[in-house]
Amino acid sequence: MGRFLLRRAGQALIVAWGAISVVFLVVRVVPGDPATLILGPDASPAQLASVRADFGLDEPLWQQYLAHMGEVLRGDFGDSWRLGGGAMGAVLDRFPATLTLAALALVITLAAATRSACCARGGPARSSTCSSRRARWSGRRCRRSGSASC
């Protein structure tokens, strides 16, 4: 069991590294200049150069990547220039809403799965009747079948 968990943890680390790397590369490859997005199109070349230097955008891509991975390993996810604070704080502020949406999605999925399982268990003679009533979530089909599992 311990070996299984260790293997799964290793796989999770590889997936996390891959996701972080892909996001880093996509953000850097997409056309547009982050300094122009921050300061606006009317910024002077000196201001743009200053912002590029502050964010390390004037360094080679491999140095930016190594710096980014070092920050991620330290738990420093940077600052949100849009929100004016730490990026991790912005994520944690929205975490309760994310959990609420995930719980609602789970409830809806379980209701649909239970309904589908009751219809599938009914056999071919009942499946046409059940499929015509799929829009209803009342569960009458399960109650009529007498099954305690539905």
C-alpha cells in the first residue's frame, strides 16, 4: 500500500510539473507584451523597459523558467498586478466559492447517476418508458420498482 501511494505521489508531482511548465510556456509564447498590458499602450519605452526588468522579462526564456520554478518550489506564486496583492491570497479568497460550486456539481452528478442507474436497471422493456421521462428528477421510477437502493 505504501509503495502504491508513493508511486501515485510521484505521478502527481510529474503532472503538476508538466502543468506548471505548459502554463509558463503558453503565457510566454502568446503574442503580446505583458509590460504593455500592465502599463497600457501609451507608456514610454523607458517605462516599458523598467517593467520588463522588474518582472525579469528581459532575461532569456530558460532563465525565466528556472526562476519561476524556484519561486514555485518556495511557495511564492508572485503578486497579482491586477488585484494589487499576492496571487495565492487571491486564490484563497475565492476558494470557498470554488468549493461551493464543486459541491453543487457533485450533487447534480450524483442525482443524474442515480437516476440513470435506476433506468438502466429496469431492463429493455422499461428503458423506453424511462428514457422518455429523463427530464424529470423525481425518482418515481425507482419508487415504483420497489428497490431500496434507489
